[in-house]
Amino acid sequence: MAMESDEEPSTSSATCSLHDFSEMPQPETPPNPVPEDEPLSTDPANWPSVPTDRIRTQLVCRGPSEVPADFVFPRNELDGRSCHHQYFKKTLVNGEKIPRSWLVYSEKNNSLFCFCCKLFSKRTMHLTSLGLTDWKHASSLLTSHDNSPEHLNSMKVWKELSVRIKKGETIDNQEMALLEAEKMRWRAVLTRLTAIVQSLAVRNLALRGSTETLFTPSNGNFLKEVELMAQFDPVMKEHLNRVQKSVSGHTSYLSHRIQDELVNLMSSKIIFEMVSDIKQAKYFSIILDCTPDISHTEQLSVVIRVVSLTREEKPCIKEHFMGFLEAEDSTGLHLASLILKRLEELRVPFEDCRGQAYDNGANMKGKNKGVQARLLQMNPRALFVPCGAHTLNLVVADASKASTDAMNYFGILHKLFTLFSASTQRWAILKKHVGITLKMWTDTRWESKVKSVEPLRYEAAAVREALIEVRDHTKDPIIKVEAQSLSEEVGSFRFSICTVVWYDILSQTHDVSKLMQSPSMQVDVAVSLLNRVEKDLQRYRATGFVTAQMAAKDICEEMNAEAVLQQKRLRSTKRHFSYEASDEPLSNALKKLEVTFFNVVVDAAASAVQERFSTLQNGHSDVDGRELVQELKNFPDLPSQEGLYGLAIISINYAVAEQISYDDVIDEFASKKARKVLDGTSHLYL
């Protein structure tokens, strides 16, 4: 049975409700007038001009809504006047001020209404029709209305009905009891549905399938979880029985629209909790990174890092994922504007930012037009700290493109992996010969780089034997030629030297990269580790090529191959006479490999380390040391130590998600997406 005919699409417009001043956008209230089968708004301008007894009863139970003390009333364009908080209090003869409990404000019309007269008076007046907007004479008009007989009579009817409802003495007391029971049933159902959505979201499981029909094979994880729960839970079992027996249009709260609404409400609650934690911690740092999604749209992920206090009053470092921002442009100006706009939306003051952490792309770390430079202009205390582990990855990536021999080497690695992984039979041959299987070199995973070279460093002979077996047993002439060519490359002295050199460089940076990813890594320790990498590369520059030759000779001896480096012959071209003679060609092939490959690669890696981490050196600090010390002295004493968007919020911030109350989510759902449910003769407003 399909479940989407009864639920309208959720709205995502960013209007701010008076009754929920959380910092997340909320859905709009329904239009005026409100039909009997539509949600009942909290805005008096949306109430029907002639309310029914049921609507009166519900509104009296709910009571007049209050305006938050920090709400800023909009001004009229004509005279610049506005409503004031003082109108909501009445001054007695003795000077005492008492609240006007009957006065309610309409955000939609920017006007004032009388709660009791709107419900019970039969007279037409501004306070019951369009609302009072004459702010110049508002005080006198409200005082006059306070003492009018019509208002006093409506107040009496309102208070009497309120007392009877509380005592259970209304005429439809039995129906009210049924209404309350139905209301509790729906809350129980929504609690279970919210729990299912959260469970699927934190495990990164898709909610929907190809159909939205109960008890069908391809209806998705959400409905399957509902069906499973109904087997053991009486509340969900009864709910599914009602859904199956109902006619088309019966509310079920099982459609994909309701799933999306629950996801959005949960993500809003999670962000609200995280923003509260950030504001309580006061100082924070931001971590940004860009990556394209499947639609080739650049997504900027925003993480805010704070030092928060636990219940035991112990400091704890927390990182809050605040969502993705769609980056239409990757320039430093655009990215800086995006993050500042997001912080403004969250009402997190950028003045309290004390750190920035990005990768070392030019648009992020640029000293003049990068994101860090632009944000430092606005807040000089936002210290820029580059991502050390990510930058080591970029350092080696830069070095791998520094020479032709380097690029050719990784081209051979790619061909090797492709040859064996493209066929299960060839992969089986490889596994028969080697103990360390081949790995693909990728730009995003640091571990893959050293792992892709490791098999050739320690099991080159076995890899070559596997290539020869593939050559001898394959019937595909293309594969035969490819295997023969690769076996010759792997067995060459040149390839062995390149393997040793690359493995030495990757090994030196690999351990430091792992340490840099530690959550407890300190800036001074990171600087020390990076200095060590730079010095190791300089020492390797002096003696590494000689040791690489010795190791490469051992590899060739194991393969029974000749450890001789043949100089590649280049085609000569006719040169015209010039006053500037060309450089003397290098006749020695080994010397040429050292100059054009080894020196270039090691120098590129060393200079990249020095350049990319220059901002971490003491002489290039982004903050004034004296100011920082003074600021630390002033710290309080602490004990020693929208769909995919919402799902990402819940999944990544799963620890916060586990702490939010389902009741809060359901209350929010009820206030924003309230529905009247027809069930026999009873009506229910959630």
C-alpha cells in the first residue's frame, strides 16, 4: 500500500517563527483562512474568521503565544513606527505592571490581536479582523479595549472554558479523552519513526527504495525497518493495521516526504546543540576542505573545533561538522565569503575565531589572496595552521611530477596494477607468486603511495615471475605483449633504482604523516617533525643515490638480471649556429639519471616541505606572541586535562544525535507540520 497521497511536500523557506527562535530556518505557516482539514497555525492572522468549537477548544488548551523578549518588531515603511514590548503590559493605578495575557502578535500581518475576542466575540473590530497596526495610538486603543464590555465578556468566557477544560468538565469531555488518547498514539508512532530514521542515518544507509509500498521487496530500508518493528511492537503493529485498512488519503507518516522532514528536524536540532556548545566554549577554530560531488559540484565542508567542558568539568576537544556549502567558485574571495556567511547564519561571531586549518592549495594558504589571508585581515588572531598530513601528501605528489623518469615510473606501476586486477585469473597468478599484492596509487589516500611501491621494493623478482607466467599462458596477443614489456621494465636496473629511491622518500615521510594525523598533535611538535623530514631529505640528497644503486643491484641479482644502466639514445636534430653553445651532454647514463631524476625529485620534495610549512615557523607567526600570552592569562581557570545535507549532519555528528530528545523533534514536527487526522468521528491535531 503506497503512503504518499496524504502528505504535502515539506517547505524549506527560511521564515523565523515567534514560537521557536532556534537558529535554524523553519517552515512557513499555512495560508489564511484555515480549512477544517488543514493544520492550525499559531499566528492569529491565519485563524478562521468564524472558529468552530473544536478550534476554540484547541486554542484555549494551547493558550496565547508569547513574544520573545529579544524579538525585534519590524517598522512601517510610511512612518517608521513599530510595535513595542511595552504594549504587552498594562500599568495599574498604583504603578504596578501586569501582563496583558490576551494580547497576541501576528508576525504575518505585523499586527496585534485580542486572543479572547478573536475566539468568542461576534463583533468586528481591528483586534479581531485584520489586527491593530496604528502604533501611534496603540497605547490608548489597547487601554480602551481593556475596559470595554465586549472584551470583558470574552475574557470571562475564555477563563471559564479554560477552567472547565482543566477540570475535565466540558460537554465533550469523553471526546476530549479520546482525542488525548489518539494524540498519545501518534506521538508513540512518531517516536518510533524518528528512531528508525536516526538509526539508518548514523549508519549511512539509504532510507528509500524504488517503491513506497508496504510489504514489497524493494520498498527501502525505512519501510523494512517499520515492517520488522511491527512484528514485535504492538504500537507499530496497530499503526500498520490501520494503514492497510484505511482508504486512500489516510495519514500514515510513512512517505518519503515525512522521512525528509524528520531528517531535517533532527539535523536542525543537532546543529542547534552544536552551536550552543560553540557559544559556550566561546573561542573556536575552523577547518575547511573542498571536494567535488558526483554531480561535479564543489562542496565546501565546514568543521568547527572547540575546547568544551564535560559534565565532570574537564576540558574536551570537540569537532562539530556544520554541513556542506556549495562553492560556485574556488577562489579565495568566494570561499572566504561562504564561510563568513555561514558563521553569520549560525550567529557565531567570527571575532572569536582563533584558528584556521586548511590544505595547502594556493586558494587556501595564499599569503595575499588566499582564504587564510583574507580572514586574517578581518581577525588577526585567527592563526593559520596548514594540514600537515595532507600537505605531506601534496609534497610527494609535487615531487612525482618533477621529472620525466618519475612520471614514467608511476605510469608503469599503474599498468602493472591494471594488468593483474583486470582479470581474476591473472590476479590469482600474482597472489601465487607474491606475498604483498600490488596496490593502486591514488592522490587521496596517503597509505596507497608507499603501499604501491612496497611490492616492487621487496618482491620485484616474484612480480616479474608472475608477469612471465601471464605472458606464457595468455591467449590474448595484446596481454602477451604488455606482460613481456612490463617484465622487461621491472627487470631493468633503471626501474630498480627508481623503486629504491621512491620507497626511501615515501618511507621517510610516511611515519611523520601518520603522526601528524594524531588528534593530540601540537603545533610545536609538528614543526619539529617537519624540520626532521627536511633534514632527512637533505642528508638523503647527499648519499641516497649511492645507497640506492647498491640496493638496486641486489634486486637485479635476485632477478638474475644485469645491473647495467643503458643510456637512452635520443634522435639528433640539426642545429643552426648560435653564439650561445648548448650545455655539454651527459655521456654517463648513471650520472644523467642522478641529475635528471634523483636530484630533481629530492630537491622538489625538500623545497615543497620548506615552502608549504613556512607559516608554521616561529618567524612567520600569524599572531602577536605577547597578545596571545596576555589572552591566555585572562582565560578562566579550567581543570587540567537539506536530504543529504541533513543525513550528513546526523551521520557525522552521531554522538550529538544520540543525545537529542525524540520528544523535542516530535514537538517541533507537531508545531510545524501539524495535521488533523480523521479516524472515525475523532479529529486529531498533532
